[in-house]
Amino acid sequence: MIIVMGVPGAGKSTVLSVAAEAGWSVLNYGDLMMEIAKGEGIADRDQLRKQPAEVQKKIQKKVGERLAKEKKRELILDTHCSISTPGGYLPGLPFALLERLHVERLVYITAKPEEIMKRRAKDPTRSRNDQDLERLIEHDLINRAYLAAYSALTGAPAKIIINADGQVERTQAEFRALLA
């Protein structure tokens, strides 16, 4: 399994669009969490990330149980390193989950903070007005620290890919090379 992470707006989905061409399946961790969260009356991802940490951890545990059963080798998990909650940053990948998975590689997709802010402003499907440029920079730094911790725990190599505006083909090629 390859785990691909980044802050919202970094362009993970765009970069991951090449995975199917290389024979890889993509599972979105947030989609799995929402399947469970909807059963608990949580309407959307923005509402989910504002839930108390204990609620989010309970849902993460259920997702972890499902992921631990995945046997497909060519599997990419699309997720976030951390979740910015009202109470602070919550690890997107709890250690208990990571210990149950066979992680081959960790990939962190990012971009210049100003570029991410512009991308977010163009996305009418999400409510992300609670993070200004300073908080985004902080979130990116937290994610890089979590990436190092995840790598140390799993023993999987960590790769940072910069998804610069206007360079999506280069970014996709860099990611595609990791799938070979």
C-alpha cells in the first residue's frame, strides 16, 4: 500500500488521477470515514472535522479495521496527514492503524501556500474559510512532522512531491515513477 497525503487543496486528487492507468486502485480515507459518519448523523466532511476528537478517533478506528482487511497489493490510500480541528491537529493516520497495514511508501503532496489558498478559494464544494495563510503554513509544517513520524513507525520511505501550479504533468510523472 502507498499512502498519499496532503493538506486540502494541495492537488492530491489531480495527481492521483494517473494511478488507474498504472493498475493501482485508490481508496479515499475521507470517503470511508464519511460512510461511517453518516450513520452517526454527520452530514459532510467539514462537519466531521469539527467533531470532538473522540468522535473522530472512534470513526478512524472503524476505518482502520476495514483497511486492515484489504489484501490488494496495488492499493493507494488517499488521505490527510493531519486534520485541523477546533481543538488542534489530530493525526490523520493513528499509529494503531499504521501498525496493522503493510505500507510500502508514504507520499506527501504539497505546493506553495499561496497556490493552495487560491485553489481552495476556487472550490465551491467545501467550507474551508477557517484557515488563513499563516494557519495553512502551520498545517503544512505539522504534516511534514507527522510524515516523518509515520515513516519512522512503518519503516516506509517518505517522499515529498511539490505540485506547483501549471506543472501538473510533471507532478503526475514524478508520482507515476513511484508506482513502477
